[in-house]
Amino acid sequence: AEDACRAAEAGLTHARKEALMREEELLAGARKEKDAGEKLGGAVRDAESRVEAARAAAAAGEEERREERARLEGRVREEEARRRTAEEKAAAAEGRASETETR
């Protein structure tokens, strides 16, 4: 009976060791999966940051284009005003020249 008891205890000890080894393997696998998940999460956050940076750059570029367009439109208005002024002066001078000829 003692031999059977010792054999049963040895079997139980062996089963406990196997269960602990299996638990350690499962924990190691879970750690690997967690690490992989964290790396993937980091990659996703990096990609999101790059997308946000690209959007910000695009918005800044759009703002620069709007400002440049406004500057150019201002120049066009100035040139048109100068042209009208020059045309008005030319017409006035032409009118004075016609009056002088008529006299």
C-alpha cells in the first residue's frame, strides 16, 4: 500500500510539474502576443501621426495658396486701376488737344 501511495504521489508530482510547464508555455505565448500587439499598436499610432502631419501640411499649403491668390488678385486690381487712370489721363489729354486744335 505504501508503494502504491508513493507511486500515486510521484504521479501527482509529475502531473503538477507538467501543468506548471504548460502554464509557463502559455504565459510565454501570451507575452509574445502582447508584445506583438503593442508593436502593432505603436505602428498604428505612428501611421496615424504621419497622416495627421500630412493633413496639417496640406492645410498649411492650402492656406499659403489662398494667401498667394489673394496677393495676386490684389496686384491685378492695382494694375487695372493704374490702367484705368492712364486711360483717363490719355482721354483727358486727347480732349485738351482737340480743344486746342479747335481754337
